Amino acid sequence: MTSPVRVLLITTALAATLAACNRDREPAPADAPAAPNAAAVTPADAAAPMNFETKTPYADVSLTLPDALKSQADLHARLYAEEVRKLRQFVEGSQADRTEAGADPTRPPYEKTITVTAAAETAKLFSLKRVDFDYSGGAHPNTLTTGILWDKALKRQIGLSDLFRKGADLTALDQALCSAVNAAKRTRSPDSASVTLGGKGDVFSCPRVADTAFVLTPGSAPGKAAGLTFLIGPYQVGPYSDGAYEIAIPTAVFRSLLAVAYADDFGGQLAKAGDVTPVAAPPA
């Protein structure tokens, strides 16, 4: 190999080596794709979906969860698993009922739809409303509305007994709920009979707050609950034709009953007290 050729090869090799060393220090091109942000994928996203649906010749079932639930990974995973298990059991039961009992095969499938929506959120609490629509071939479908109250720090579901002081006297709150129920009944059916607390011999009676599902209700103060909305199903205080009731009670009625741990989570004014039952939109 001649001397000029040897020099050229050495120079080329050296340039390549220097270029390789400098590549780590060069800025990425402006149009280079950004690296995936691992933090953008939350534990809730990885743990459970937001929806579930399955259709069989025997039953159609579905679950819808709110996007707000993504912020509570533990609750999201637990709720999804529990609700899907219930829906699968409903499908299995529907198949058994429609095949073993010799049901008319031309009848439409049974139906169960669970819809969970965000009710309110405070510094410590996360409240959801759960609506369970169920049609199993009876005279009419049934809808059950319940509430889920989650302590974000403790990562567990709590109830009214946790929200209030131990041994709190709920009499005033029971009476306030009963009065609001009767006002709502008179508005819907002016001739309907009033209900009372623990009325003996009556077909219907006022619900006790300790035994009634509820959700937190937002109001004028951001990040605070302005009251509680109690969820009363059909048949509880009147005939099925009257429908369900959702009755909002302002914090002023029960502030003295609140546990110290949750007192700061309540404040502001309700947009509306009394009957706040959603009104179904008229058919298109």
C-alpha cells in the first residue's frame, strides 16, 4: 500500500470515530418524535377499562364508568371487577331461567345496564351515583339507584355512620327528609297521602336516613359538598307510577352531626334543595 493511500485511510477512520463520539452530544433533530411519557398512563388505565358490554341470546348487559374515576385507581379496579362479576352472573342466570323454565324463545333478551356517574368530589371524599336498570321479563323493568362514597386517603368505601359523629342523633335529619319527601309527593300527585316516620299499618312510610342510599351534592363552594342527596326508589314512599325520588338536604340541617374528620369537606349553598330527581328527556 502506498503512503498516500495509507494516510487517506487513517484520516477517514479518524473522522468516523470522532463523528461517533460527538453524536451523543448533538441535539436531537427538531422533528424527532418525543419519547413516550410513562407518567401519562395511570394505574387506573392499566387496571381496568371504563366500559364493559356483552350480548347473548339470553341477556344484554353493559357497564359504563365515568372518566373522573380514573383519578382513583384502587376504587376503579375494585368497582370494575365487582360490577363485571355481577353482570356475568346475570347473564348466566338469564340463560338458566330462559332455558330451564321453557321461556318463549321469541321474547327479547333480558337486560341489565349499570351506569356510574360522578356526583361530587371534595378534598377527602369522592362520591359516585350508581344506576342499575334491570329487566328480567316482568311487568316492567326495575331501576335501583345507590351511592358510593370513597375516602381518598384511607382508600376505602365509607357510609353515613362514618360521615357523622359516633352516636349522633339523626332525628332532625330524618324529619327534614320526611318533610321534603311529602312536599315532593304533593307536587307530583296532589291527592297522594302523606307518609310518616315509622307509620304503623301504612302501606308506605318515610325512609330513615341511616337506611337510605345517598350521594354528596355540590353547590356554590368549589371542592365542597353543599349537602346530601338521598336516593329513594319506587315503592318506598308511593306507588310505582310515582317513580323514584332524589331529595337534596342542605348541610345546615346536619352540620352539627358531621364527624370532625369530614366537617371541612362541607360548605356553600345548594343550587336547589328538596326534590332534585332528574327529569327524563321527552322522546325525539
